[in-house]
Amino acid sequence: MKSVVAEQLVKTYKSGNVRALDGLSLDVEEGTVLSVLGPNGAGKTTVVRILATLLAPDSGSATVGGIDVVRSPEKVREIIGLSGQYAALDEVLTGWDNLVMFGRLYHLSKKQAELRATELLERFSLTDSARRSIKTYSGGMRRRLDLAASLIVRPKVLFLDEPTTGLDPRGRQEMWGVIEELVTDGVTLLLTTQYLDEADQLADDIIVVDHGKVIARGTSDALKKQIGGEQLHVVVEQSNIAATMEIVAKVSQANVLLDEGLRRISAPVTTGSSALIDVLRLLDGVGIHPLDIALQRPSLDDVFMSLTGHAAEESVAAAEGKKMGKRSRK
Amino acid sequence: MKRPLTDALIITRRQLLLLRRVPEVLIFSTIQPVMFVLLFRYVFGGSITAGMPGGYVQFLMPGIFVQTVAFTLAGTASGVAEDMTKGLIDRYRSLPIARSALVFGKTLGDSTLNIVVLMTMGAAGYIVGWRPTSGLAKVLLAFLFLLAFGYSLSWIGIFIGLIAKDVRTVQNMSFLVTFPLTFLSNAFAPTTGMPRALQYFAEWNPVSTMVAATRELFGLKNSFGVTAGSFPSQHPLTMSFIYMIAIVMFFVPISVNKYKNVAKR
Ligand SMILES: Nc1ncnc2c1ncn2[C@@H]1O[C@H](COP(=O)(O)OP(=O)(O)OP(=O)(O)O)[C@@H](O)[C@H]1O
Ligand SMILES: [Mg+2]
């Protein structure tokens, strides 16, 4: 059964005239993990906010647990948990206060709320800081508490918007552990991420989103296959780039990408080492001697590269600036 | 499954918890009005006192009570604005609670703060010689009336907090609302000394009708200039009541509505 279904979602923000979602569809099988992978501005937060009933789509429809998010948002809210991109906590209150208050707002009795708060603080290793104001928490602690707050009533469907952005490697590992545990417990999870290894690690299914559209979907393995078995990389002198690209294209029969800074030409190949030999022979025929040539098993980075025409890591760096801008609004 | 009142009360508790976690808020919200009492009583009091029964302090205290209650509007507004900008609002909106619970809870919480503030000011007033002459029942009624006025104004605060883009703007907007209202009024001096046009404004000003009403409830007679005989001067209590109801009827629906839409912007 599908726990989450979105069909042809369109959302345009009036301010800025941005078409954040441009006919995006997705679905998540009950008890599985879908990762929405995309660079900054892809529309990840927008789709999460629509599914979590915080935002109404301009057109298209979506159901969560079989319930329509536009028509019955209140019912949806009773079965979902959301941990947004920025921790949504009461900064002045303590970790304990936050969990108890949200528990009460989830209609738990005082006793139940306190019991649940104790459990969750324990589980997320926050017991020691439970009585401190959130203001004194590190980014990782905030993130964990925010996730804890979204688990108070054991949601059937959980939305996590970039759960590990801004965490150090150890914090990420910890968060991954927590998420994997949740999934073992049977929650249906939709998580967004800019990190390919994160999607690879946590998700059963991945959709790659760019400019509000799904540009690829499948399991991590399927996506790797989709762009061919392996990547061929050739580095040449500046003056030989054009000719080399032509040759690589002829051998690969697929999209050829150029990293201008590295003067590196890359393309997926399906014939393995014989493709390498072909390219070398053709290059030799026109008198080009590559500085470097290699055959590489594809990573999800390559998937992303070939699908969006730009590297994921690059857009992460470029968008850090944008994010700071967003934050300064606070 | 919705329990708007319980949910609102949980938010109210949160407001009170905030006061416990950040006692400075409570201290500053009481110190400021107490300073006003002392300032007007001892610094200006000497020159404005002329011919007032019981001295200027009797005249002054109702004015300061109303002013203080009016100024808490700014606190409500910045509290709301802060919640709106910190992403916290998303959490509330994804909870299965009535959308009105948050704003209702906040107004109730701020009214509770007003109780503490008014009590402290009453005590400070008593120390510097304020003695209402109307009896306990009427004094209590006056305080209830002040709380009700504060409550209605807190809805204006909610609205400002929702429409302002950041906390700085909130402070400016709250100032723009409360400052002219409290100073172009009868709160600190009789309006009889004002230019004619201002007297009309001052007498119809809700702050003035509130001050006049509380003065009556504390057992003091009001004096009027050109507007003597006008409806607000004759029936300040009724007029204040009408204002409060009008404010609530106007600002509750638009604030609740604004709150529902706010995360969509
Ligand atoms: N409130 C808003 N008003 C105007 N434009 C917006 C608003 N929110 C998002 N956008 C725009 O919509 C597009 C999609 O934004 P969204 O936040 O969904 O992206 P994202 O994939 O979550 O990005 P990030 O990785 O930076 O969080 C972006 O171009 C963004 O600038
Ligand atoms: Mg985002």
C-alpha cells in the first residue's frame, strides 16, 4: 500500500515568481524510505511542506495515509511527524519543557507527556541537557530534539527535511543510526537530502529533483544502471578538449560532460575496458595524448552530474550563500 | 478530537513557563511602570498637582494603570513575531490542534502577566500615597476592567505581530499605536489645558475613556473641558466597554484568519 502519494504538484511563490514545484509526483510504499535528492532550491522543502499540510499546492493532489492533504489537513496532522529544515523549538524553554508541551498539545495527559519526554530524551542522548534552555544547545542537539519532538505520538509517516545538514560527521552518523532504528520500527519515511551518500545509505527509493521536477527515480542501484555501468574520465590539454569530446561521444553514445576547471571529459560507458581502448586508439589516431584517462565505477555523484548537468557538491557550495541569506531573515 | 480551550490553556502555560525561565521579562515589565509611578508622582507631580483632592497621585494612578496595560500590547506583538520567524510556527501548524489555540493562548498568557504587573503597581501606588475611596468591590471591578482592556488590546498586539516582518518593525508599530493614544489622553493631566481640537480627540480616545472610567471606579470625579456633556465624558464606562467589544470583534477574526494564512506567504 502507498502511504504517501503526490500527483502533479505545482506551486508558484508569488514573491519572486518562482515555480518551486513544476508538476512533481512521488509515492512512498508503506514502511519504506523515500529520499528526495536535490540541490538547493530544487523544491524539496516546498514538497515536504505541502505533504505536511503547511502549504497548499496551486494544483495537483496529495494523500498521506490515504487522506487528502488539502481536504482533511487536520486528519493528516494526526498521523504525521515533521522535522523541518530548521529546528522548530521554543528557544527559551528547556528541552524537557519543549517535549512536555508538545506532548500535551498532542493530547497526551500530563503524566503520559512527561513519561514520553523522559523516554525520548534518553533515546536521543539528551538526558543530561534536558533542563537547559535550547539556546545553549549545539546544532546537533537541536536537530535531535527537533526529531524527538516529531516522534512524540509515534507517527505513521515521518517527514525529515535535510535531517543532517549542518551536522559534523559524528553527528551525521548518530542521526543516521537514529533514522535507521525508526525505519526498523516500521515508520514510513520521506526524507530530503543534498547528500548522495545519505540517500544511498538510508533510502529504499530515491527521486532526484531539480527545478521542481523529478528528473530520475529508482533504487540507488537502478539509478546507477540508468547512466550506464561505468564512467570514463579523460583529462586533456585545453586545445584538445573539443576533439576529445567528439571522440568520447562517439564511443559512449551518451551525454558527455565537461569539467572545464579540471579539463576533464566524462561519459558513461557500457562496454567497460574495451571502451577505454577504443577511446585511446581514436585519440592516438588524431595525435592527442591524454594527460589522464580512467574508468570509474559510478557513484551517485555521477548520477546526479549526468542528470542535472551540474555537480551536486558544487551547487551545495553555491547555495550556502543563499541559505545564509535565508537565515538572516530570522 | 479538537479541544480549542485546553490547547489554548497549554499555550498559556507555556507563556507563564517563559516567565519562569526568563524572570527578567517579569522584572522589567513591572519595574518600568513602577518607575513611571515614581517619576510622575515625585518629579512632575509637584507642578501638575493644583487643586486635586487627595493630591496628584490619586489622579495619576488610573492613568498609569491604563498606560501600562496598553504598553503590554508591544510585548504580545513581539512574542508573536518571534514565534513566526523562528520556524516554531511550523511545528504548531503541524500539530493536531485548533489553529486559533496559539493566538488565544497567547492573549490569555499575557493577561496573566498583566495581573502580576497591576498588583505590583497597586502596591507601589499605595506606598506613595494612592488611596482609592470607593471600597473594595469597586476597586476590584476597576482592576477587572483594566484586565479586560488589556486583553482586548492584546489582540491588536497579535495582529501587529502577525503582519510585521521582523521584531524591530513590531516595536515601531506598537509604539506608533500606543504612544499617541496614551499621551494624547487624560492619563497624566486633565485635558482642559489642551487646544480645543485635541480635547475632542482626547475625550473620545479609548485610553481616556478607560482612565475616566477607572477614576470613577476608584472614587474620583473627572473634570472635562470643551467636551463636557459629550457621550464619552458622561458614560466613560459604557464607552470603554463599547471600544473593547469593537476591538475584539474586529481584531479576533482578522488575527485568527491572518494566523491561518501566515505560513502560506
Ligand atoms: N516563501 C518563499 N517565497 C518565495 N520563493 C520561495 C519561498 N520559499 C521557497 N522559494 C523558492 O522556491 C524554490 C524552491 O525552494 P525550496 O525551499 O523548496 O528548495 P529546497 O530544495 O528545499 O532548497 P534548500 O536545499 O536550499 O533547502 C527556490 O527557488 C526558492 O527560492
Ligand atoms: Mg529546503
